[in-house]
Amino acid sequence: MAFTLPELSYAYDALEPHIDARTMEIHHTKHHAAYTTNLNAAIQGTEMEKMTIEEILANISKYPAAVRNNGGGFYNHNLFWAIMSPNSEGEPSDRMNIHKAITRDFGSFENFKKEFSAAAMTRFGSGWAWLCVDASDKLFITSTANQDNPLMDVVEAKGTPILGLDVWEHAYYLNYQNRRADYVSAFFSVVDWHAVTQRYNDANPGASNF
Ligand code: MN
């Protein structure tokens, strides 16, 4: 079964001024579309055609580089669009499980933001910063190169990603040029914490027992 490029649930200009419409449109219709097309080409006629994207990523060491690059690109952007919203409240409300878990594991939301931003800033070249849930329900921050992600069996820090930030230059260069720090800071104005807390709950069915 072929993978399909998802529609965004908001308009390309909905995240302005934090992420501009032109960047969003090119990012979705060119970059994400290409990862999707190339992933489908790379899995055609293989056992991967019957697998979910999560299953493919969990076994990525068995598959060609084209699947790693484009399967990662397909999954990562699906997550990225889904955890942003024009209706962001900036930070999670203290009633959300994700707020409780962030406070538990990072001390405070401010400290989490500082550590996540540092991960995004220190990723050299192209890649992603992630907030993940590990096997024992703890949150951790990590970053990966290129289109790798924490679901892949080849990465050092494995877990379920619930928030991801694309720090490839194609994600910000038109509006921010070399100012990655300004882009990282602006990202926090568009994070959909309802979507993140939902992903946290799904990754960790025990979470509702706070
Ligand atoms: Mn991208």
C-alpha cells in the first residue's frame, strides 16, 4: 500500500508571522511530497509494502538508505504538521498530562524549553530536535541527523517522539536566513500542546494515572 501525503489541517499562512506561508507551501508541496514519492518508489515490490511506517522505521537497519532518508522524511513531517496549530496557547496548561510530565522530568516548562532549544541549536547541519517518551514512561530530549528519528533501530536514543522540530535550513531559511535561534524561539508560539499531550497519552497508556 502506498503512503500518501497528508493534508494540513490549517492554511499555509495560518502560522504567520512565526512560520511564513511560502516556506510552509514549499515545505509541504515540494519537500514532504518528494519524501513521500521517493519512499513509495523505494518500497515498491518489497515486503515493506505491507508494513506500517512505524514498523519500517523500527527495522530500518535492514533496509536501503533511500528508505531511511525518505521514510524518515515522510514520518517526521507528518508529525511536524500535526503538532503545530494557529491556535497555540504557547505552553501547556497545568491540567494537561504533558505539563505534569514535563514538570516531573525537567523541573519546569521553562527549563524544558531551554533544553529543547539547546538540542535544536546544537544539531550541526540538517536534522531534528525531539521530545520523546522512553520505555519506562520518562520524557527525554534528543536530536537526530538528516531524516533519522527516535523510532529507528539505528539511533542512539530510542523512544516515541511526541514533539519534533525540523531544523533543516529549508524549514526556515526564506524568513530567518541563518538565524536558527529566532526560528526555534518562534516555534514555541505555534506548538499545539493539545496534540502533544494526546501523543503523550497514546505513547503511555498509564499517563492518565497522574
Ligand atoms: Mn523539512
